[in-house]
Amino acid sequence: PISIFKKLELLSVPKKEIIRTVHSSSTTNTLPSVINLDSVTVKRQIIALNSIIKNYFGNDKQSFLIIDQDTVIQTNNLELSSRGSAIRGMLGFSKDFHFLLNEKLVIDRNKIIEALTKIDKKKTCVFGFTWLIYRSMKDNKDIKKLFNSLENPYILHIGGWKKLSDVSIDKNDYNKMVSEFFNTKPENVIDFYGMTEQLGIVYPDCSAGYKHIPIFAEILIRDIHEQKCLTAKKTGFIQILSPIPNSYPGISILTDDIGEIIGEDDCPCGRKGKYFRFTKRSEMADAKGCGDTLAI
């Protein structure tokens, strides 16, 4: 169960082999997950992430506009937050990157103006946590005009869907708002499903709006009451299996997320293999961290 990483510090190798510790964000009432990484796990994560991202976006590097503050990627005694880890993981696909929020996590007009003078406006990617992007768009119509010079940028976002459901914004509403704000097509707004407990594996939306299972992972759907495996088109808990973790027991994780397998080898986007839909967080689950911890 994914909650065990909030209660125990679990290791599969000697402590001396750990080179990085990642903490998930936590709310006031919950503890963060603690994930210890050795060099073997980190190398595997990089290989997997590179393969997945290039499959969706090709080999060309983009100019990254990051909806966060620059201090989030700084490490302290080899420890890193999940937000910082996610951002650092994406920087390998950038030819240049620029943070657009100040120390109070508020979008900074001057930072945007400066970044727009340096980036490749034809190959731009905006990256951030779902909730941070939403909060940055809110009541910032004057800033919206600054992004008119971008030419159909990709908007990649991860985490924070529970907070958006609390303010009655679904995925279609969010995609429309974001595409209008950043001057791009709705299909260029891509949600990443992933988690601190299994870094390196991400599930971006395909052009048909589904999430595909990469060669590095497998997904099962389990009944929320009996935990038996379910067939396609039935919703239940998402269980993720991957051989990537070497330094901690993360090879098979039963999440508290709800989803369903949609099909196999017949996705309209053309990709083969299983594809699925993430539906929501379980009503029984504690509020998760990342973007969920930020208030309106």
C-alpha cells in the first residue's frame, strides 16, 4: 500500500548506498512519503523518463517556462522535495529554462518579460504543477497578453487534481482555460500522471486523452472492496508494477487512486499496448501533497 511510505522508511540496500532522498509534499495533517534512491535506481529512472518523454515529444529540446520558484530545485544534504525532483527530471529536455514565480509563489511579470526575450517562441514548453498553474492564471488577465507571442506551446502539468475538483473544475474546463491563457491548442495541454513513490515513470496524455503503460511498467486495476483484479472498463484502485526501484521496495505499489483500463492495442493515437484513464483520488484517501497543499 502506498501509505506505508508515509509511516516507515523502507530500504532494500544499505543506507550508505543512498545518494538522494526525496520527500513528497504533505498537508498539515499528513506525513510525507520518504523515498531513498541509490545510483542504480537513479540511472534507471533517467533511462525510463528519457524514453517516455521522447516518445511523446521527439528529440528536439524546448525552451521551458517553469511555473514555480527557482529555489524548489535546490538540494539540502542530498534531500529534495517531490516538486523539485519532478522539475529537475524535466530540465534534461530543455535547451534553456526560466522560473516565473517569486518567493511567494506568485507569478512575476518581470520574470515573464525577461524570459520571453530569451526563449525560442516556436519551441516552448510550460511546465508546472496543476494547481500552481491554475492559481497563476487566476485574476491575471493582464499577464495573459504576454503569452500571445508564443506559438502553440506545450503545457505539461502534474499533480493537484483534487484541489481542482474541490472548485468544480474538470479536465476539459482546465484544458480550455490553460490553452486560452498560454495561446495554444487544447490538445497541447498534457496531464502527467505519476508519483513520488515511483519516480521515472510518468503517464502523459496521448492525443486521444488516454494514458499509456510504457515498457518499464504494468498496471492492474483492483476492486476497492475485495482487491481482486478487474477487467477492462471497470473502475478500481490503480496498482503500478515496475522493476525500476532498486533501493526501496517500490516494485509493486497499490495506490489509492481510482482508474480503469480502457483497452489494448487499439487506441486512436496509434500507440500499442494497454491504455488507461485516471479518474480521481479515492474518497478514503488522505489529501495528497504537491499542488494540493496550496490554498486559493
